[in-house]
Amino acid sequence: MNTRRGHWAKRGKAATIACGLAAILLTAASSDEAHAGPKPRAYYESTGEVIWEVPVGEKAIALTFDDGPDPKDTPQILDLLREYDAKATFFIMGRKAREHPEIVKREALEGHEIANHTFTHPVLVRCSTKQIRKEIEDTQEILTSAAGVRPVLFRPPEGFFDSRVLEISKQQGLKTVLWSWHHPTDDWSRPGVGHIVRGALGDVRNGDIILFHDYVHGPTQTIAALRQILPKLAKDGYRFVTVSELLRGKAQENQAERMGATK
């Protein structure tokens, strides 16, 4: 089961209550079921409806940051990313973007990808269809205004989704993106810098999507962990790219293979 559920039950209490009247209770026992609903992950990957990672031929990975922007932590993360010429994807809450549009603008200006993470961070499968649509649409408008570019990626809070969530996100022109489960950074729970580093650096593969947070309750450990993670991955030859860049790279590889097959 998703160990973040207890954390978010407290942190997102108001948002959870707001969607509670339309509750669709989660009873799945496995990670696949808990995240992907009644269909297995393999189905969503094969259809391209949901992305967990993007296997590519080159040594490129995508660092992603959820739940910001935070006025203290996000600028420090941006400074560190700039030091390593690293581009990241920020899955941003609409409420916080409205409070700190200048940080969202900086992220976009520095070449990072701006992505949708709902307005208040509710567990969307417990929301009505109308509530899901409002959470995503309102955030799209706020991020577009702040960044000057309309997001094309969406990450459902806690990674929970159902067919309604996927359909509404597609209607907004959004691709649903989760993260590589074999990188359990767990930085939201502040498990210790060493744990975060090991989660990020263990079993690294081309095209991985690694989950971090630029907002957590309490003092962040993510920044200290990044000071070890970034130089190690850079030394190993990895480029830090946005999720959309990974997707474009994969599309180019597929096209090259098709062209080679027709010769």
C-alpha cells in the first residue's frame, strides 16, 4: 500500500473532506492496484495512458518535485539545479502557485517544466467528477498565467487515479505521469538524508523519473540529499532532463527504429 496515505490524510485534511461526500474507497492491497485501480500497470503503460518511466538509449533521467512552490525551499533547489545545469519538472499545486507566482515564473524562465498537481492536493478518486475537473482546470489556468506556458503533464496526488481522472486530464491536454517506484526516496516523510540518497541512487536506469518534494512538513532533508545525488549522477554521466524531454527522446528513438526497419 502507499505509505504516504497516512501523511496526506493529515496534511490534506480539508481537501480530503471536500471530496469525502463522493468517496470511492480504496481497498486495493497491492501497489499496482492502489495506484492504477482495477487495471494493472502494464495495461496503462502499453496504452500510453500513464507514464512511470521512459526507457531511452541515452543516460538521461528526470528529477521531479511535487507540492510546491515553497518560498524557502524551492529557490534553494533551483539554485542547486542551476549549479549542475539540471532541468527538472515541477508538479505544482495551484493554491501555492497563486500565492507564489514569482517562483513559478522563475522555474519556467530557467528552463524547468511546469506541470499540474491539482489545486488543493485531494485524493482525486474520492472526489466527484465535477470536483476533479475543477481541481485540474483551476490549476491549469493559474500555472499558465504564472509561467506563460500551458502545462502538458499532470500528476495525481499520491499517485491515485481512475478512469475519470485520466479522461478529465486528457480533456485538458495533459499526459498523466507518476514516478519510478524502484526509487523510494520517501523525502516527504523526512526519513533521513541517507535514506533519500540511497533511494535515488539505487538501481538507476536510463529514463527513470525520480520523485522528490520541494515542500514538506518540517525542515526539508531533500536539499542536503540533492547535494550528494546531483554530483554522483553527473559523475556517472547522466543528464538531468524534463519529463517532456524524455518523452521526445523516446519518440525520436522509435521513429529512427521505424525508419531503419523500412530500409
